[in-house]
Amino acid sequence: MTTSWNETQQIEAVLTGTASPGDALLFEAKLMLDNELSDKVIWQQKTYALIKQYGRRELKAEIEAVHEHLFTKPENQSFSQKIWQLFSRL
């Protein structure tokens, strides 16, 4: 099962909704006729899901590092107290 660059771009355009209506319709027809193409679409969807999950995990780690720096370092104690006071009023 080899995938050409053009095929990958077509799949991406359909998955992201950027394909023109005509191209999307043609692609849907190809999907009905080609079982291998539908497998490729499934694998590309799974790949996008993994990339999204990885990105979220990286962002969460970055936010946690900023939080750690702002709220646990002694030099940021004044800032930390101001933030806690601001939100304790709510």
C-alpha cells in the first residue's frame, strides 16, 4: 500500500474540508470503488489524531512549566500572591 503525495494531499483536503465540492464528490466516488483508499483515509485520520494528542500533551507540559515557575519560585512570590488575591474575590 503506497500512497502518492497527490493522494495524501487529496485526502487532507477532504478531511480538513478545504476540497472544492467537485473534488470532494469525486473523492467520495473513488472511496466507493477503492477499498485501499478508504484504508489510507483511516490511517491518515489516525495520524492526525495522534499529532493532535501529542500537541496537546506538549502544550499541557509547557503550561505546567510556566505555572511551576510563576507560583513556586521565591522571586515570583509577590506576583503569585496578587493572582491568588485577584481570584479569591470571585
